[in-house]
Amino acid sequence: MSIHASVGSTSEKGFMIGYLDSLALVERLHRLLLDVIKDEFERVGILDINAVQALLLFNIGDNEVTAGELKSRGYYQGSNVSYNLKKLVDMGYMHHQRCEIDRRSVRVRLTQKGREIRDIVNGLFERHAEGLQSKGVLNPEGIESITFALKRVERYWTDQIRYIY
């Protein structure tokens, strides 16, 4: 049975189609973001780090965090974050140190090399933000509206995970 067949009224079908289109767009945008980051790193000649790892460095920023904190913030899934943090430590982009209180937990922070990657990603995003505005693709109200809507969906999905079981 198709999804469309299980939906009742025409307005419900229209909403469902719009919802599915939105989900597909979010997925495509994420993949496209990774491609844009990858292209930037190829352009500047940095080939030892992938886009997911570069984005991880950007998201950590100046913080000192554990893999668990990154997972709980919803940025990354468990095995992905642990694998990428280990690789980034091995490649010299991050420092790691066992927590004093919980010796099983490791805290990580960026090295100078990691901060350089973070700065490249930040510069890329700054250029994009400027271009989106200057070319009239989005204005501040538009980005605020998109962000508000996406946060509401995020909250809804989070509630579904918490309260279904």
C-alpha cells in the first residue's frame, strides 16, 4: 500500500506530498553541503580530511567535548562520531585527554591544525551567507523563517522519539 493511498482527504494528501518533498530536500541539502565542503577542500589542496570530519571540527569550534556530548546534542550518531574523532586525533587535528572523573570518557579539543580547518569552513559559510543575501536568494527574515520551521520539525521528531516508547 502506498503512503498516498493511506491518506484521507485531498488536503491531507497535499500536505503529505509537501512533507515528503521537504524530507527529500533536507536529505539532498545535507549531501550537497558535504559536497560543497569537499570541493572547497579540494580547491585549497587539503585532501587528507573528508567533509564530515571538517564539519565535525567546525561544530566543535573552541569547545572541549566528549563524543557523548556531540551525540546528545544531536550532531552525530555513535559509531560515526567515535570513528571520526579517533581519525582526527590520529591525523593531528584534535587533542584528546581522559576525563579525570570518568576514565572511560575522553575529552577532545582542536589543535592548531584543527582550528585552521574550522576557519576554512567558517570562511566558506561566511561567503555563502554574504552571497545568499547579496544575490537576493534569502534575506534575514527568510532565513529566520526557515530556521523557525526546521526547529519546530526537530522538536516534533524529538518528541516522537522520546514519547513513543
